[in-house]
Amino acid sequence: MRSLLTLASGCALLAACATQSIVTLQEHPKATARDLEEVTAVLKRDFRERGQAKLSRIELDDVQRVCNLHADNPPAELARPLEEAQLKAIPIPNGELIGDWKRGERIAQSGRGSMWTDKAGVQDGGGCYNCHQLSPKEAAFGTIGPSLAGFGKTRGSNREMQQYAYGKIYNAKAYNLCSQMPRLGHAGTLNEQQIKDLVALLLDPASPVNQ
Amino acid sequence: MRAVACSALIALTLAPQSASAQKSQYEEYQRMTAASAPVELFELAGEAAWKKRQGPKNASLEQCDLGQGAGVLKGAYAGLPRYFADADRVMDLETRLLHCMMTLQGRSRDEATKRVFGSADQASEMEVLSAYVAGQSHGMPMRPGKDHPKEKAAYLLGQKLFFHRAGPWDFSCASCHGDEGKRIRMSDLPVLYKPQHVQPLMATWPAYRVSTSKIVTLQWRMNDCYRQMRMPEPVFGSDTTVALLTFMTQTAEGVQYRGPAIKR
């Protein structure tokens, strides 16, 4: 795990870019603990659960709390222990982490999953193209996250890189506490096989991402 | 209109090109479709809904006070959201219309909000009413209420809500609308707390959306953003939705209203 963390910080990949964008927002105000209490109470009063979107989703966890209190730019002494705790909780599977890039491409294309209009656990997507460039064949890609075109080509696909890609998709906050990227495994949107298929999309030399 | 939209769509699905070339094609597509908006049809339907007697009191909405006096429609939308003493809260257009349905027509909240968001086949009563009322502020500067303490409080709450990250995907409004020059897929993302970004938007809602063939309102926009943020569902007309709309409309203050418009 330690080596994973080192690798991640050395890579300066998806994570770094995601924070930078927020840091530049000078007008982005920090919330106070009282603000968070007030807003959470307002949301609980004003929202109704629907389908899989239960009211428990309004409760903040420690990561969200710290990011809200520090306008997504918490001091390192607060961020590090939380990142480490998130990292420790990632269940990296044993064995091969590279699944099927073709299935991965479908998962990356789908923006569905975890909404009140989605059936839980059915055809959930990663929504990857909403924010990232991946396959150069897909012209409709978002730019909230960095381009991942050629991801595996430049980084290789050894076990460490597989673990990093798997971990980053499972819980991006383990590498950059206030990243805008959802914690897709941690949130229960994607399962182990789906994440492996996305790792393949990123790392498999045959994947269109690496052409 | 459909033929124009189709040929524009076909043009867009041609082989991959540079992002800037695609962007200008989108702008051309928006320009072409804007010239033939069917918004007037919805406004006509809205006028009929405004004058229709219904509910336990068998009354129309013609005496509804939208902030400029009972029954005054001219410029009413451009003055919203604002504080209403009779309800002792800030209301946006749709929340106020709901209030009038309940008070003037005697309808229950459940009945009046049963189908606030319509379909491509059939717009909702709320949607056509919104188009009708908003159309009568066309060309006027938007001046939402901002002096009453509750208007100030709504703005502040809206600002806090805008940046508040929560839910399984850790999203706030600012996750998508907080940074310049970003897009989701091919859609440019406006930075919704900056006047120059939010003005052209507030100036054009409610709107006819070509991609879904539906008239869409700001309450729908709030609802659908929270859906995509993976949050539970905000209650129609709740303080949360009104506060966000107050925050954005006050930020856009002064822009000339040019809706109901057409969107991609």
C-alpha cells in the first residue's frame, strides 16, 4: 500500500489536475461547521427519498466534511490521514486486474448508475467520458478531468500500475482528498469486475485508449 | 423545424473533428433551431391554463399576484424570485404559481404537483404557465428581490448549497459549474456563480429543449441536476430550490430577459 501511495504521488496523473481546477476558484467560499449543520438540516427537510436515492445520502462523511470546510483545499496535515484511511479501505483483489477492455469501453460510455431513475446494480456505468478523453475514436468527451488518451501506452501495465488504476477508480479520494472524481467503487456504483474492465480500457495494449 | 434540426444533427455526427470545429457546428445548430422555436405554442397553452377555472373553488389564476399586484403579468417574471408577505417566504415563479393554485383554486399540494414535469407528448400545466408568464417579461431587465432580509437569507443559503458537496458521488453544483472552460461530453459548462456566465442562462429559461422536444423550467433544472448528482429528490418549490434560484438570479441581475428561449 505504501508503494502504491508513493507511486500515485509520483505519477501526478488524474489527481493533481482535478484539484488544481478548484484551487484557482478564489470566490469559492469555505463553509463553517455551522454552515454544514445548517445546509444538512435544510437538505433533510427539503428532500425526499426516491428509488435507490435514500435520505442517508445527505449525511456527510469525514472526507466531504473536510473538503467542504476547506473549499476543496485542506491543509496536508488534515488531508493525508484521511487519504491514507481511504487507501487502506480499498479492497484490491488478488491476481490479474486487467479485465475486458471492450466491456470497459461500454462502462466508460454509460453515464447511468446510482440515480433515483436507475435500478440499483443494473447496467451501472462509470460515466468516464463525461469528464475524460479516453479512446481517440470518441469525439464527445468531457474535460472536467484530464485526458486519459494513451494512458497505458506511456505508463505500462505492470502490477503496480494496475493497482493504482484500480484504486483510483475505486476511490479517487485516496490519492487526492478533494478530487472531483466520484469514488465509484466505494460508492457502490461499480463492482469489482466493472472496475477491472475499466482498468483494461486504460492499460490493455489492445485497448483503443492506447492506440 | 424538425427537418432543420435533423440536418444539423446529421452534420454533427460526421467523422470526428477538432473540438473547436465541433463547437462552431453546435453554435450553428443552436442558431438554426432558435429561429424556429415552437415556444409560442406553449405560451398559448399557458394562457388557456391561466384562464381556466378549476379546483374546489372553480377559480382561474387570473387574480394570482406574482409580485406586481393581483393579475399583473407584465414584468412579473423579471422581478422574481422575491419575498411574498402573504406566504412569508421567498418564491420563484413556479413556487408562486403553486401557491396560487392552492390558495385561489383551493387545490391540494399533492394534486397540484402530481405532474409538474411533463413529457414530449404533453407539457405540464406548470410548464405552459411558466412559459406564458415569463413571455410577458420579454425584453425587460431582470430585477429579483434582494432587499428583504429573507431575500438576503435565500441568496446566502443558495450560495452555501451551491458549493456543498454531498451524496455518494461527492458532488456539489460547483463540481460541474465551478470552473471556466470545462465541458461534459460536448456540452460547455457555465460557471454559475459568475455574472457573465449565469446572465445568458437566466435570460433564457424557461425554454424549449430540442434534444428532448420538451419545455423545461428552472424547477425541473434543479430537480434533474440533483438527480444526476445522485442525491435524493428535492421537493418542488422547496426552500433549497428557491434559494439556489435566488442565488443565481441575483447573480444575473440586470440582464435583459429574452425568453422563453430554445436550447439544444
